[in-house]
Amino acid sequence: MKVLRIGTLLNDVEVVDIKEQPLKTLQTMVDGYIEVCTPRYFNDCGIEFLANEEGLLKGMHINENLAVFGLFGPVVVVGSDGDEFVSLSDNQILWAKRYLERLQRLGD
């Protein structure tokens, strides 16, 4: 399952291919229990944003890549099919990376 990991520092973005135990791996990637926190802008894109459900309470740093959405800690972008998390397509990965680049240009 291909996902996009968005770290807390600018440009800390990487594609990760999860081979086993997807839920446990996703929890490890966000350093705790996951919470779906997809901004409304992405509702019909077939993707979900996952973050640590207690990121702010745990004192995690704001995610500089997604500060406009008020997300704390690392975020993982996954594909969605109904209630299931699925692999991102190559087009979804490209689209998400381009969107992040636009956010960074707006913040400059």
C-alpha cells in the first residue's frame, strides 16, 4: 500500500510502501493512534489525511507543510475506498505533492 508521509518540517515528504500490518504501520508513522482529519477541500479526492489523535495534547510540533490546516505531528495521506484505507495511485501522489508545493509557495 503506497502512502505519502508528510513530516513536520518543510519538504519532509516521502512515498512509503507499506508491505505488512498496515494499521500498526500507520500508527507508528503518526506516533500513536490515528485520527482521520481530512480537510474539506479533499473530501471528494479519494484520499484521507491521518494524524495522531492527541498530537496537540502530546506537544507535537505543528506540521509546517500543513500549518494552514492546523495539523500537529506527522501526517500520512492514504487512499480511501468507502471505509477502507487503500494505496494511493501515482496520480494521487503527484496531485498531493503539487498541492503541498503550492501551500509552501503561499506561505513564503
